[in-house]
Amino acid sequence: MKKFKFSSLCGQEMKPKAVLVRAMVMLGLMPLLTACSGEAAEREVEFLPFQESKGGKWGLIGTDGTVLFSEEFTDEPTPAVNGRFMVQNSNGMWEIYTTDKKPQKIGGEYVQAGLFYSDVAPVVEPGQPVKLIDRDGNVKATLDKIDGKAVSRCSNFVNGQAIVEADGCWGAIDTSGDVVIEPQYSKLSENSQGYYIALDKKYEGETDSEKLVYTILDMKGKEVTTVKGSKIKDFRPVNTSNHTMGCIVQDAMIVEVNEGGKRAHGLMTFDGEWKMKPTTKLSRMIQNRGQYFVYHSGEAFGLIDMSGEEKIRAKYVMMGFLDSDILAVRRSGDKGLVLLGLDDEQVGKEEYMDIKPFYDGKHAFAQAGQHDYVLLDKKGEEHKPEVDIYHLGKGPLLPDFMESDCVDVDDLIGMLQLKKEGFLGFTSAMNGADAIDQGNKMFANIPKSAQKYHGSPFIEGNIILGKVLTELTISTAGLTEQRRVGDRYLSYTSVQWTLNPVLSYGLNFDVDKNSKLKGKMQVLYNKLLDELKKMGKVLMQGKNAAVIDTGAPYSYYIGWAGKQVFLFYGNYNLSTCMVDSYDNASENELEFIQMPELMGIAGQDDASDEDYGELESPPADDL
């Protein structure tokens, strides 16, 4: 029985063989190609970063070998696209410049910024949501909320549209920031030749592929067709980038099947018919240009056309398109790369350490020696660039998504679902089975790869139902995996859960140099305390910690311990609540959290480890 799935080359979950990654990197393709528009992205690259001397400052050189400027920046700039490039300043912030002989800075300073593949680009200022700016640095749109949903991420633009995540749902916007696809999908592929592949939010967490229905959308968000999961199993459309091939090519979907334990790729039309039947000879379809695909047989690279006819037998150690009509390959036994026509005839006579794409359709930089660069034309003839180049850069690696740097503390507190009886759906009245059920609901979307120690199997594997639940732990690594389903706050923080519904449960919000809660911990504590005071009576309070009686009959124990804000709910012995110990809390230091003793509960002292089972801790590597 064949097992179908769309090619994982389309997104984040791809774990390609090292040889494939090395091939693309050596050909200079990876930093500049997007998943669904590699050829278009190449054409938009106008200048590349270069150094004239060892340790010298960086300049930009045109794809035809003409120097724009030299010895200008200490840090390596990005390639220039659509008349703009970026470089990091001494504070690690991104600045955007014009492609003039004397580059002019536009806009402000950004935590993250995308390239101008359209006339706007997504950027993020410190502490701000994602914004769209034009080529002069003017803000055209602020992506704070869509229909009340907080926007957490925005991709670079492809074909004039970008995909966005809002409250864990995916949609798409145009260059004005207007919504073209409502954020209602749990998964949405990058725009691929004018189409999207989407999975409705109602299927989130569904593990039975037979029950799934995928939707093909056009660029107006209109449904083109649907594909049942029973037809194509284990399809995982994902939300990115920086691979060399999209999910859809000329109204057909790249599909992977399992034949006798071997991977086989093919092309399926939207109505479910095979345009190119899968075969194990196509272990991976790597890169598409027009009617042709570079493919990997499992042993070597070759070239096929859209009908599956072999144009170049799989015999090369490396292969990649430099333009739609010319390839770069490495033969077995060779150390370098050569140019190759689509007729499998070598173009030119030399081997090169590296060859860039023909960005302008006429010229390609090639590295002839350690610090020796030449320009090639499509006949393989060498030409000297305007200056001697010591090093030709690829540009710094940029993120696929610009992520909001704004933390809405009020929204974060609302997410906690604070009640007199407890928070996040857990209550003191729950027994062990109820708590496990609630835990399963909260962490149902953690990927299976993380569930060995984080998520449902971790909970169910270590609790004996019907006994008193003495401890339930869901670790940091499990929660950070929720980033994949768009939980913008838990992915911003390092969160450690310890849960005991009978006695006490709680969470910590941690802050480090990369956390978006940095500088906001005291604000978080103060607002959280204000909300708790509305629910009950203050029993004890220091400068940065307090105990609040909710009358439920348990109490909240809250504090700011430097790099942590902690919140616990339970039955505490007030004589051991050391609320004054946090009076001098500072984000620069991590305080030791002084946990108060719990009040005794009838029968609790009679419990034994044997009654409850042993809780396994995850290994250090998994945290």
C-alpha cells in the first residue's frame, strides 16, 4: 500500500541529507532563494557584498562586475534587492540603505527586517509589532491585530503577498497590509506560483490523516479545490522558506510516496490525477526551472522534464540551476564545479571552487582560487570584474519571518484565565484523572517528536490514575515546541510547569537576553497582582511578592524574583511565605524562589511513592 505525502522540501520540517544542503550552499543558492519563487528572487538581486582586501571593510559589487562602492561597512551587508540593502550596526540593529554610490540610510533601526522583494518590506522595531515600510522607510501598515487577533509573525513577500500568523492562525496579506486570506488556517504554505495549500483550524491536532481535508487557494483566497487526506497521507504544509522548490509547479502538486520503504516523488494535478507518476528513481525533486527539475536518485543528481522524461542521467555528485538554461555540476572525482548545458555538454573548460547564479541573466561570478574571482558568460568565457576581489560574500543569514517584538501584557494575563478556583483550566478541586485530561487538552498540539518527555505520553506514562496526583511536570522544552502552533507568548518565554492540583500548581515566566519579556517583568508582576487583588483579600505583601486569599479556599502566591515572575495556587502555610525576600529584585539577577510549606491534607501523609508511581524526568539534552 502506498503512503502519500506532499514533498517536505516545501517547508520547515524538511531534514534534507547533508549532501543536498552542501550542494546548494556551494552553488551559492541557499541565502537568496525562496521556496516558491527562486528564479524570480535571483532576478531581483542587483549587488553582492565583497571585500577588496583581507580584513577590509565591505562594499557592494554589481552582478555584472561593476563596483557600486567599496570599503564602506565594518559588517557584511545583505545582497541588494530592489535598490535597497541592509547591514547591522554596532548595537546589533539592522539599518536599511539605498544602492547609491554614497549609500543613504532610510527608516530607523530594526530588530529584524526583510528584503524588498516587493515595494514594501516587513520590519520590527524594538518593543513594536511588525510593520510594513516602503522603500523610503515610511510606515505603510502596522500589523498589530487582524479582527482582534494579535499578529505575531509575517513572512517576506512572495508574488506581492506575505503570510501572517495571528493568534495561532495563518492567513495572508497584500503589500498594503490588507487581508486577502483571513487568518483561519492551522497551516498555510508559502505562495507557490499563485497558489496556497491550507489546512483549516478545525483539523488542528487531528492525527488521523483519513479525516483531513486540504484546501488549494488562489491569491484572492478563493477555494480552487480540496484534497482529501485519504488520498494523500501525512501532508504537512508548513510556513516557510529558503528551500529551492515550492509545493506547486504549473498547477500540479509535488507529492512524495513510500514504495517498499523507499522515497519516490511525482507530480499530482489538483483533481488527483498523476501528471508525473512517482518512481523511486526520483528520491527527491530538488529544484525547478520552467519545464525541468534537478532531481536526486538517492545516489546522484540528474535532470528530468515535467513529463518525467530523463534529460540528464543521474550521475553527478552536485547539480543546481544557475539560470533556466544552464547548470553547475560536480563530477565524481572532481574537486570543483563546471558549467553544464541542458544537453549535458560542458560549457567552458575550467573548474571553479564556487559559482554564483546568473543573477542578471548574462553574468555569473565564479571563484577560481582562494581569493581569485572572475565573471563568466553563458559560453563559459572568463571576464575580469572591475576590481580584484579578496572575498565575495553571501550576506548574513536572514530569518524567514519577522516576529513581533511587542508583548501585550494585558493580553498575556488574559490568556492565563485567572479565576478564584485556579487558572489555565486547572482547579484545586480536580482529581488526578481530571488534571491529566486538562493537561492533554493544553498540550495536544506538541509534535510527536517532543512527546516522549513532554506532553501527553509524559503525563500518562507516569501517573497511576485513581491515586492522589502528587506531581505533574510539563517542562520548558515541551512548551517551547508550541511555537509551531503559534503560541506567541509561551514561545517568548521559558516556562516551567509543576502541577499538583491537590496541593499546589504554578508556572514561571523566565527572562533572558533574547526574551521579548525583557524589561517588562516588573510590569507583568504589577498588573498580575492588580488582577488577583480583584479576586480576594491580601493576606501578606512585600515589595515584590504577595499572598492573595481567593476564598475558594486556596490562595495565590505571586512574586517577581529578578529574572522570573512566578505564580502559584495552593493551600499555603503563611508562616513560611517569605514575601519580603524579593524586595530587591532586579532583572539582572535570578533570585532563589522561596516556596512556602503547604498545609496538610487528610490522607496525604499516608501516601507513598509506590502508591503514585515514579515520575521520570526528561534527560538534560531534551530541555
